[in-house]
Amino acid sequence: MNNYLTSTIFRKVLASLSGLFLVTFLVGHLVGNLQLFIPGVQGQTQFNKYALFMTTNPVVQALSIITYSAILLHIFITLFLVIQSRRARPVGYAVSNGNDSSGWSSRNMAILGTVLLFFLVIHLKSFWYKMHFGEMPYQYLSDGTKIKDLYQVTTSAFQNPFYTFFYVFCMGALSLHLKHGVESAIQTVGLRIPSYEKLFKYAAIAVAFSIPAIFASIPVYLYFTNI
Ligand code: HEM
């Protein structure tokens, strides 16, 4: 048992489970962010009330702590696995096997992960940090209460074409990262059952394409509707 806990396979299982958990976070985050498509004061009010709920509800706060832990675990474990495999094979293969199924994304997971880490730092600084610790504009509701106007912060951030482009670019990296990540996680946790192999492969491709594409459509929509 002790050997298993320090084994590479256990670390791969942890990397896979944390990664799959983060995909469920992404789906939830995406659904919440879709409210940014609602135009006008109705969208602003709905999104700001949603943001208030997400930052004050104790169940959501507990889920957030689990999410931050999963992000840290995923980063540290995958970093460790990369270092370990480089140490085991310091010089890469001179010729890659043309028949192997490893595509560009599988060989570059570390680069893609680093791009995503950079994205996350910028992203959290722009919205999460500002919402929790920064100076925020307020929206005054019809009943006189005032709530933090995260809608305004978000929509104005995407009036900057470079910031918008940066998001679209990073969603490309997310797509490639998910394509290999989801497929390999399914295999690692033992879900690659032969009769469902094709189904899982298509499900991984669908997840890897649709989640980043819908995420990317939000900044693009906000940029073009606020020009
Ligand atoms: C591209 C469209 C996206 C938009 C408009 C967006 C917007 C936001 C906003 C407004 C917040 C602050 C919410 C709050 O503090 O209550 C937030 C938090 C966050 N975002 Fe995003 N996001 C996007 C994509 C992503 C992606 C692709 C990831 C991950 C790769 C991500 C990861 C996070 C995390 C981890 C938090 C902190 C969540 C928490 O405190 O529980 N976001 N996002």
C-alpha cells in the first residue's frame, strides 16, 4: 500500500482525477458565464446577483476551496511527473515513431499547461482578485441596495482587443490541453473499456472542442457588442 501511494501510477491517477474534476468546474463556470450574453440592465442585474451568490454562499465557498486545491494538486503532480519522466529519459527520442498515436498536444502538455497557468494568473487577477480584494464599481438596484458590479468590470475588460485576443488564444491552448488530457485521464482511471473506446474518444473530442469554443465566444461577443 505504501509503495502504491508513492508510485507513478498513483500520481497519474491523482493528476487524472484532479483534471476530470476541473472539467466539471469548467462546465459550471461556463454555464454561469453564459449570463453575460443577456443584454442590458437585466443581464447586468442577473450576473451581479449571481456573482454575489457565488461569493457569499457557504456551499459554493467550500466548492471554491476544493477547486483551488484541485488546481494546485493538478499543477504540482503534473510538474512532478514531467520532471520525473525527463530524469528517466534526459535525451528525447531522436526519431518519433510515426505510427504512435501521440499528437502534438500529447507531446506538449507541459507547454500548454504553462500557457494555461499564465492565463489563470492574469484571469484571477482581473476578476477574482478585484471582486474579493480590489476596488469595485457598484450597481444600485431598484430597491435601493447596492451590489458589486462585476458585470461592468467583465464587459469593460473585453473592450480591449489585446485582452480579448489573449483569451481566444488561451482557449485554443485549453482545447489542445483538454483533448489529450481527457483522453489520457479516461485511460488512466481504467474507463477505456474496449466496447466503449470510440464513444469515449468522441466524448473527449466534444468536450475539448465545445467548452473552450463557448468560453471564447463570450469575450468575442462582448468585444463586438461594445465597440
Ligand atoms: C473566457 C471566458 C471567462 C470569463 C468571462 C470568466 C469570468 C470569470 C469571473 C467574472 C470570475 C470572478 C468570479 C468571482 O470571483 O465571483 C472568474 C473566476 C474564476 N475563473 Fe473564470 N472566466 C472565463 C474563463 C475561465 C477559464 C477558461 C478558466 C480556467 C481555465 C477560469 C477559471 C476561473 C477560476 C478558477 C475562478 C475562481 C473561481 C472561484 O473563486 O471559485 N475561467 N472567472
